[in-house]
Amino acid sequence: MDLSSRKKAFQLFSDYFINSDQKLTAWLLLGGIFLSIIAIVAITAFLPWGFLGFWAALTAKELTGFLFYSGAIALTSAVIIGMSSLMDYLTDTLSIKWRSWLTSKYINKYLFGKKNYLDLARVAPHIDNPEQRIQKNIKGFVDHTLSLSTEFFRSTLSLAIFIGTLWVIGGTLTIVVFGANLVIPGYLVWASLGVALINSVITHMLGKSLTAINQKEDLLEAKLRKDLEFIHKESENIALEGGEHYHQKILENDIEQVSQNAFQKMWVNLKVSAFQMCNSYLADILPYLFAAPAYFSGLIDFGQIAQIGMSFNEVNKAFNWFVDSYTELQKYQSSIERIAQLEEELDNERREINPKNIHIHESQTTTLAVKNLTLAYPRASKPGHMMRNLNLEFKPGENTLIKAPSGFGKSTFFKAARRTWGYGTGEISIPQHQKTYFLPQKPLIPHDTLKAILAYPDPVSTYVDDQYKAVLCAVGGKMEQFIAELDQEDAWSTRLSLGQQQRISFARALLKKPDWLFLDEATASLDEESEAHLYRLLKEKLPHTTVISIAHRSTVMKFHQRVVSFEPSSEEIQQQSSLGRSI
């Protein structure tokens, strides 16, 4: 891994193990894992000596010794299995807790940070699939951190223990080079080290492109998934406009890109896996090849050959940690880099982003006042503004209709009042202790029960069944037919028409009873009769609610006492007010 990836990995580690409220539990679990590894390696260190006695007894045909060493090997193996199971339990527990904590941290930052999901969507298109980074890459980071670090510790400990055994048993090898005797103490250790170094270099050369390929794979797979989800979501519109062939071409191109990348990854993995398989087969015979000179010269007996074989394999396995973990290391680095990119974007207030200087505060007055409001685009590089120097007051009880050309910033004005658009300057003061509620043109319909959808975003328990039934009956459009399904979880966003979804918005408003209700084209999918019914319903059921509407249809004018038209000029907004017929 490069330096930046290592720094980010340490930061993610310290966030949980040093700065979190679960750090004591985390350290206890981690300590248990490493103690289990120490116990496993220490017990495993007795196996070569057990096999030495086993093969010696078998060679000498001593039944008592054979049975004793067989039992000792079986008991040792059973203890190793038990300790390995304990280590797996502790590792999985720590993985679940760490991932949950880290995911919650990023979800909070993603939703509620100074720079959040809205800003990413508006100004950071290069951060692809933030949801995948939070869900998949954090899981990958945690799993790989624990697996790689524990295996590295185990390999290091095994190396420290078995290298001594191999050094002592292997003895010294003397070879003749140009007539001179060359003495190599612990030659089996050096042979194992040489094999591991060669394996590491070859594996790195074969698989060094895997990091880029894995990153590209995440991006391409996410695009294919999103394009498929789009078809499911927009199925009715696609069918009406006959867009199947258009989307088929897009999906075919996605599949082609995924396939090309998959073939690249396949060839790299084939080379790496073929080399690793070759290495694993060679590992079975190499210790005996290296020990053969000492055996044929009479320096070691047959029992020590078996002892050397096991010790050599343990040392070679420890040296080969990098080789065996190479593919996982590439995935690990990819996960770290994607998490780092997301966090950097969430934390970075870049110069090319317009400052958020629109201030919302509560006032002691009864009016909702807008002072010197200028709405800017998120990116500073985009010239112009949507609105400039807007000054406006909304009086309680006086329903107001806002009209302006498309693209003028009417909906963005509502977003500013809702505190979701801070780009620009100015102030918006809202009467103290008064509640606002906003109805968008297309309301959010989560995959949940109909009760939860009506209560959204409040908990279902906020309202009682009679209230849910009453609002469904009140909004019309045969919505009362769904009363029997209030507790049914379904894909309501596809089951309900756009007009029915807009009735859901009005039902929510009836439940919440806000003091100020903002309607952004909230009846655009309804016929005029239904539109009139819902506006009259607001007046009847919410007599103390002030309604502020954005609409292009002139039919809604009669339901407002005031109409405000925004028209662009060279310097500022010209406001023209007129009275409409009240409801």
C-alpha cells in the first residue's frame, strides 16, 4: 500500500480503537484474538516434535510409542481447533461491532454533516456511488484489516518459533565452490527465505494491475445496477414512450464494459492463481529436496525429515504471507482509497463551491420575512444567479401564489426556506415556535407500510389508526380503498399513480397541521376538480395554516388572496402583487 492509504487505514483504526465509546470492548476483543493466535502458534510448535517421535516409533515398530505420540498429536490438534474456533468468534464479533460503528459514523456525516449528501449530489459528481462506499467498502476495510493483520501476526509469530527449529534441525550445509569449502549455517532457513522472496517478486509483477481493475469493477458494476434500477423505477414511462431499445443499448454497453474489465481481471487472476498453485505444489516437495543432502550424508535420520518438512512449510508459509495475501491487499487498498475519497469530499470546503451565506432564524414577529435574498448556483464557476436582492413578507392567514418563468429559482427559494439551500446571501426569518411543512411536486414514497408513508418522516406511532383512515377518506381519489392495507408493506411508489402520490402529500399535511404550508407544484398531476377539492380541504381542515404555493396553472389563483410574480430585470427582482378571489 502507498503512504496515503496507510495513513487513512490508521485513521480509520484509531477512530474506533482510540476515539470511540466502544474502545474498551474493542481492545478486549482484539487482545483476545491475539492471545488466541499466540496460543495456537505455541501449541502448533509442539507438533513437529510429536511427529518426530511418531515417525521414530513407527520406524522402530514400537507400538507403545506409536500410540502415545498418536494420542498426543490428536489431542494437540483438538486444542488447536478449539482455539481457532474461539479466535474466529472473537474476530467476527469485533468485525460486526467495528463495521456497525464505522458505518453509523459515515451515515451521520453523509446525512447531517456540514457538507452532506445534498452537496455531493450537487457539486461532486466524481464521487460515484457514495452508498456503495458506505455499505460495501467499509465492510471490506474492516474485514480485510482484521484478516490481514491477524494473519500477518500469526505468520510473524510462526516464523519466530519455527525458524529456530528449522535452523537447529537443518544444521550446516557445506558445498565445494571452485575447490573451496563454502559453509552455510542454517541453510534451510536461507533456502526458505530465498523461495519466499522469489515468490513475492513474481506475484507482484503478475498482479500489480489488480488495484486499478478492482476500482473500475466497482464503478462499472454500480452503473449497471443503477441503470437496471432506473428501468424498474421508470417502467411505466419507458413503456409508454417505447424506450425499450434505447435502454437495451445502454444495458448492452454496460454489460460490454463489465465483461471487458472482468476478462482483464480474469487473466491477471489466472496468472496469479496459477503461480500460487504451482507454489503450493512445490511447497510439498521443496523441504525434502533441500533436506536431501543432509539426509543422504547421514546428518539427519528419517524422523527428522518429517520434522523438517512441517517446520519448513510453516516458515515458508510465514514468508509467503505477502504472496498469499496479494489479491486481498489489492482489494484492501481499493476500499481504503474509496472511503478516503468520500471522507475528503465530505470534509473539504473547496474554493470552487459558492459559500453558504443564507441565514434562517426565528423571529418574534408573526410574518415570514425574506430580506436581501440572492440565490446562487452551487458551483462558483457557473455564472449568474437565480434570484437577486429579493425582499418579501408573507402575512399569516394570507395565502400567496408565487409565479415566475421556469428556471427562475422558485423551487430553490423554497429549499432555502427549508434550510436545504444555503448557496447565496440573505436572510429568511420564520415566526418563533411555528412549524413549516413542504409539499414537493413528487413526494418521497419509501418502501414501507402505508401508515409509515403517511406519517413520513415521523414515526408511525405519532398518529392513531383513526387519523390515518380519516385523511385517506378526506383527500379523495378513492384513496379510502387502501384503508384495509394500512399495515401492508409494499412498493407503493410504483403501485400509486402520480396523482395518488400527490394526494398522499396532502394527507401528510393534514396529519402534521403546520402553521406554514409550502406547495411546490403539489397538484400538477391532478385534474382541476381534484385540485380544487384539495385546496378547499386545506381551508376546511387547516383554517390556521398559511399556504404559499408555486404553480404554473392559472386555475390555482382563485385559492389565494395574493399573487406574487417574479420578473427578471438587470439588477433585481420586480415584484407585482395582485389580489385573487379567495376560496
